Amino acid sequence: MKISIVGTGYVGLCTGVGLAVKGHNVTCVDIDKEKVEKINTGKSPIYEPGLGENLARVLKEGRFRATGDIKGAITNSDVTFISVGTPSREDGSIDLKYIKQASRNIGNVLREKQGWHVVVVKSTVIPGTTEGVVKKNLEEASGKKAGKDFGLCMNPEFLREGKALEGFLNPDRVVIGELDKKSGDPVAGLYEGFRAPVMRTGIKTAEMIKYASNALLATKISFINEIGNICKKLGIDTYDVAKGMGMDKRISPQFLQSGLGWGGSCFLKDVAAIVAKGKELGCMAGLLESVIKVNEEQPGVLLKLAEGKAGSVQGKTIAVLGLAFKPDSDDIRESRSIPLIKALRKKGANIVVYDPKAMENMKVFFPDIEYAGSAKEAVGKAEIVLIATGWEEFKDPELYGNKIVIDGRNIFKDGKKLDNYEGLCW
Ligand code: UDX
């Protein structure tokens, strides 16, 4: 099938390359000329395992290209995905300016285009957005009617950074929210080669499945962190507790790794958006508000442990190992290392940091802290080492000598022992 994708961020690019790997013909559209050129030379603008190789392969095989020409891309395709960003506003609600713009641009092209075309929202949008904002903008710009002249679907993406392409190609499930069967059939056809159950449902339901899934995952982590803080005081290893809990199929062992908390571009944005929507509708989302609160407090808990071990951090050199919000990523959005560094700065500590991938990104946030050339160098300069991201290379006990290490990610759970070690929730 011929597919166009508007917006080549994480979701757009991984969806595009993934569908091309599956044999479809994909054109990705972006307004950023440099990005388009980079993609067309086979270089991925983001670091994601497997993405670069597969991008180069599908380009070479002629099933994938990027362009700035939205008209050509849509005219020469049967299905268009919208995968533009949905940033947060100050109050947590989502900003739909890119969604509106993309819908209008697509509508303008559909005005001239003959034949059945399906528009699919892939961006995470609050329930009601596709059938409200997207449909309205498409209809106004095209002068056509959704369901009669063109199809409309919402197909949420559940991919995880660091496993984005693998996750796209091997999903647990595919959810297709469809305006009607004629809209949903071509989208279901796209996923025929996937070994995953396909759930076809209403558009609003699909939108909510995405929010509710992310909200529950964030809840599981905040839950185990709250339990973990209590376990720590009681001298119990939370990971043993999580193991015992996870044997219950209803609970599952996943997303019960306690530590410094969750970061990334999705969890906070999505939980805050659903809280804001709930409030707008007169529903208090107290549980989800607490999920955010627990997460915000976790870096402070780590810092307290450090102070418990070493006294005040003022004037001391503290190494923060790991800046990315999780390993195998250069993404620092909502990384727990950010509030940790802020708190350390406030307390007057000298900070030296190291991350194998995310240092350039963090320099924009904190230009005035010290960036070490290696983990060894950072540890060597520090009196206390705080582990904020569980990168593989930090798991070498030799790295630490007898330095005080406070581990926020339980990277030594395999039994390796350090001389002067303290775990956050274990
Ligand atoms: C998440 C969802 O998993 C994905 O389905 C959605 O599409 C986008 O948001 P992602 O942000 O890439 O994906 O990261 P994920 O692997 O889910 O981890 C999020 C954060 O939670 C990371 O900071 C990670 O370190 C933390 N985490 C995860 C924990 O602290 N404990 C866990 O048990 C799992």
C-alpha cells in the first residue's frame, strides 16, 4: 500500500521505516528541509537501535523517501498518517496547533485528490480530538465529508524509545479506532503481516486506550516507588517484593522496577493531559495527580540518602552518572537527572556528569556544570556518585573503588557488590 506520513519525529520515522520494512511504499513529509535531506541520505536524525540500518536498506530498495512536498506525498498515497507533536501547555493540557495545521494541509490536498483516501491520527491526542478538531479541519479545508468522501481513523502508537522499531514491528496489539468500516479496512490491511491481535473500535475509545495505558504504566512505577521507599526504611529489597508480586499474572512483573522514577516525552505529558481533561469535565483525577507527585519527589529521596551517607553535599563534588531518561537513548526529556542536578545545584554541590549519549543534549539545559569524558573520569573527580540512568557501562564494579555510590536504578541487582553502596529502594 502507498502511505504518506506527516511529521517525522520518533513516531513518524519509526512508523514509516517499519511499514517500509513490511513491504509498503512510504513517503515521510516534514517541513524541516535539513531533516528531509539527512533522512534521504540514509542518516537517521534520532538515535534508535536498528533504525539507521533499516532506513538505509528501505531507501536503497526504493520503498521509502522523505520530502517537503506534502501535496505530492498525499496525492500519491492511499493512507496518510498524522504523527506531529502534541506538546503540553502550562496547565498540562495538550497544544493542538501542529495537529490543526497538519489536518488543514492534508485537507487542502484532499480537495483536489480523486479516490478514497484515509487519514489516520497516530499522534497521542485527547479523546474527542480526532472526531472534533481533526475531522473539522479536514472537512473545512477539503470541502469534503469524512465517512463519505474520505476515511478517518485513530491508530495509537505504543512504541518505547530504545526499542522503537522492534516495538513497532512486534507490537503486543494493534488498536484501530475507525469512523466506519470503510475507513478502518485499509488500515487493518496495513497490519496484516504483523503477528499481533488487532482491535477495531471507535475513535474516542482508541484515543483513550493510549492515555489509559500510559497512565497505568506510570502508576505502576510510582506505586512500586512508594512501596520501595517504605521497604527501604524496613530493610526490605523492593525488587524481591516486586518479584513476588509479579508472579501473580494479574499484576505481571513488568514496570515494577523501583528507583529514581519515570521520565521521557510521554508519561508526564499524557498523565498531565488526562488529569487536565478530567478536571475540565468535573472529574477529579486524584490518583493520577499523586502518580505525578510521587515521581517528582523521588530524586529528593535519592539526595536524602546521599546526605545520610556523606553529610551535607555543599561544596562536595558529586558525580551524576546517566543523563538520558533511560539507557540506549540520547533523549533527556523529563529525565530524572534534571531535577536531581537542579536540587544538587541548589544545595551548593559541585557537579560532574557523564552519559555515553546524552551529554550534548544536556549541555543546552545546564551549560555551566562539568561534563566528564568518561564515567571513570567523573567518578575519579567525585566524593559521591549518584546513578541516574542504568547504562550497561555503569555496571562495572571496578569503576567505583570505595567511592560512596547511591544507585537510583538498581544496576547491581545481579549480585555484584560495591564497598560503599546504597540502593534507593532496596
Ligand atoms: C513509554 C511507553 O512505554 C510507551 O508505550 C509509550 O508509547 C511512550 O511512553 P518510553 O517513554 O519510551 O515509552 O519509555 P519506557 O520504557 O516506558 O520508560 C519510561 C520511564 O519509566 C523511563 O524513565 C524508565 O527508566 C522508567 N521506568 C520504566 C521505571 O522507572 N521503572 C520501570 O519498571 C519501567
